[in-house]
Amino acid sequence: MKIAKPLLLITTPIGLAFGLYEAHRLAGGLVFIMAALIAVMGVAMASVVMTIRREKKRDEEAKKRDELMK
């Protein structure tokens, strides 16, 4: 896992950029559809991450309150 995370963090944006370049090369209009798809997926992933972090924070605060009540 120590090697996989940095490798994925580096290769994913490079792969996306290469994919957009190829889409532009093969069919110019296709790049806009691909960029829109990437943007929608990015927003969806960010939404999930924000929800998980918000729920985790709320659970930790509730746990602290319960410990203080005892």
C-alpha cells in the first residue's frame, strides 16, 4: 500500500489527460463529453467523501459527549 497510493495519485491524472488528448485527436467533440463525465464523477466522489467525513466527525463528537456525561 505504501507504493500503490503514490503510484495511483501520479498515474491517474496522467491517464485522464492522455485520454482527453486521444479523444480530441480522434473526435474533437468527444473531449467535451469525456470532460463532462469526468467532472460529474469527480463531484459525485467529492460528495461521498464529504458525507463520510461529516458523519465521522458527528460520531466522534457524540462519543465525546457520551463520555463526558458518564
